[in-house]
Amino acid sequence: MYYCSAITMFRTTVLSEGDIYEVLSNSRRREALRHLTDVRGCTVTIGELAATIAATEAGQSPAPRPARESVRSSLHQTHLPKLDELGIVSYDRTTGTVSLCDPARDVDRYMEILAPYGLTWSELYRTFGIGSLLVVLAALLEVPLVGAVDPLLWASGSLAAFAVAIAAQFWSNRWAVLRTLWS
């Protein structure tokens, strides 16, 4: 069993791309990682994890008992041992508890949540950054129309746009956690 450390100073191992794709090739593993990411820092029981995944698969909450048992069995026999072996989660078979470990960050990059309009949040921030830079440069170079506005106002507007995007991402992540807790 791989044990997660509370504080990791230096990471000596990084998951290979092949391992990450193998992990993400199964919907139950993806859903397990999504739930564990939502409750990051907390330990959950395999029953709670199975109920959440079964509800997602069945499209109803609570999911029917046979669906929860099927998910629980596959998590216990296949998926959690695989994630534990790779060091992505810490799975204690005797207590039936699961928690996320540091190498899960390698997988997170491949599971990034989408912002509105099908962009990832990093693509949205990158677009804001490049657009802001170009507008401020255009204002400094006194390009017609854009140069008529003080570059400080353009920079302030850009920072405000970043703040709104950050608030939207924060709110959407919190809303996802609240929906999970309510279901």
C-alpha cells in the first residue's frame, strides 16, 4: 500500500503518461478521482464513494441498491487497488477508507474542468493574459481608438476581468462540492 505524506517536499516520481491514460480510460476511476478531488484533504469511505458514483451512473440519487453494490464491488476489487498501486490514492482495505495522494496532481492536469464555452480554465486565463497584454501595448503605442484610453485603465479592466474569471471558477468549484454534499 502506498501511504500519502501530509507534506511532500520533493516528488521523486511522476506518473507516466501511459499510466495516466490507463487510469482515465475507466469512467468509474474518473468519477472516483473527481469525487476525491472535490473533497480534497478528506478521507471517504468506499460506501460513500460507491454511492456517489452509482448516483452519477444511474442518474438518480440515491441510486438503487444493486447499482451501489455493483460499483462498490468493482471499486474494491479493481479500481481502488489500481489507484493505490500507482500512488494516486491511499486505500485501506481493512477500514474501507480512501484518500487522495500527491501524485493525483499528475492526473488532474488531464481532467481539468471546463469553463463556459468549452474552454478549460487555463485556456481562458491564457487568452485573457495575451489579450490584456496586446491591448495595453496597443494603448502604449497609441494605436487609433485603443490609444485614446489611458493604458492604466486598460490594465485595470484586464485585472477586473481576471478577478471575475477567478470568482466564476471558485464559485463553480464550490457549487460542485455543495451539489455533491446535498446528493
